[in-house]
Amino acid sequence: MKAVERSTDDGCILYDADMLANADAGLFDPVLLQQKGLVAGRAAGRGTTWFVTLDGHHAVLRHYHRGGMVAALLGDRYLWTGLARTRAWREWHLLREMHGMGLPVPQPLTARVRRYGPFYSADIVTARIVDSTSLSQRLRQQSLDIQGWRNIGHCIRRFHEAGVYHADLNAHNILIHGDGEVYVIDFDRGRRRSPGSWRRGNLNRLRRSLDKLHAQYDGFAFGETGWRALLDGYDST
């Protein structure tokens, strides 16, 4: 993986030169990508996530959006404290590190930061985990067997053993591939940490997410049996 930074008129672009021949503003423009027939779909959340094709690679384009009350004031802008501290640069480099460690994460392709005086906005593009569904989608459609739950617990433990903290571990950010392999995505605000209580906090956050979805959707296939299997997979690693 060859990380290259390139200055632009309003900021900087970071990309993996082993995956992309070049990177410019057009890679982050959904309208332009649609005109070129490079958009395969999109998903709505806090912001729109675009499924695109870049240099033959299936990819995911995500613009960073604020959440909560501050979003009404600042929208998609963040306080500038240096390029290396921007959300996009930190996530891109963390993904690069984890991918190099063999952890099941999407490979980072490119990222962009644009300056607006004391603020910035940002985008990131990662490889798409094709033939996969989120845990939240899966459980709305069908149940997961005991081994599937154990696999999730085992996967989370791998990240924790590597000292990787996921700031928002929930059922939307866990992907299950068609072959049963488990991936974790969306490491915005993630970082490396020493062992501590945050590990249990990660698990508790995931449990709250599953409980919330169970209350929200009729037939959502989650219960104590699955959770116990997940913990068993986590603890038996």
C-alpha cells in the first residue's frame, strides 16, 4: 500500500497509489460519477453513502456529517487543528494499519479534506465488501445460527486484542459476508488504545444497538441465546 498526498486548491487528497492511478476532486463528486455511469447505488443514513466503481474497484464513498445538535450549527464542517488530526486522515491511516495487520476491514482507497478558514469538510473512499449485508439487515430478514454469533464475538475480540477501539460499534457497522466471514466498518473516531474498560463498553454499545432494533422491528431475530453465543465467541478466543 503506497500512501500519496497531493495538495489541491482548497485542501489535500490522500490515496493509495497501488490501487488508484491518480486521485482528483472528481472521485468525490457523486453527480459526476453518476454521469460517467460509475454509481451502482446508495444508502441513506446520517448522510448518503454512495456505492461506486473507481479504477475497476468496487468502492464506498462517504462524506463526513456531524450528528446531534451541533449538526444544525456546523453541518458537515469540523474545526481545523491540522491535516493529520482530521477525521478522514485519521480513519484512512487507521484502516491502512488494520488492513496491514490482517484485520477484517475495508481497504482504504482515497480521502479528501477541504479547508474553509478555521473549518474543514472531508470525504473517504474505501473498498466495498461485496456480497455482504449488515448485521442489522440480516436480522431483519432471517436469524443467525449459533456459530454465526460466535464468529461475531471472535471478530470483535480480534480487534480488541490488537488494541483497536471502535467509537460506534453497532449492528449497522458489522458486515456478514456470504461465506460467513465477519467484517467491521466505519472507524470514524476509532483509535488504538491500551487494554481497559473500553472493551466492555464496546460490547455494551453493540448490545444496546441490538436491543433498540429488536424493539423497533417486529420479528427482529435477536435474543439472549444469540448474545450468549457472541460472548462465548469473544471469551473463548
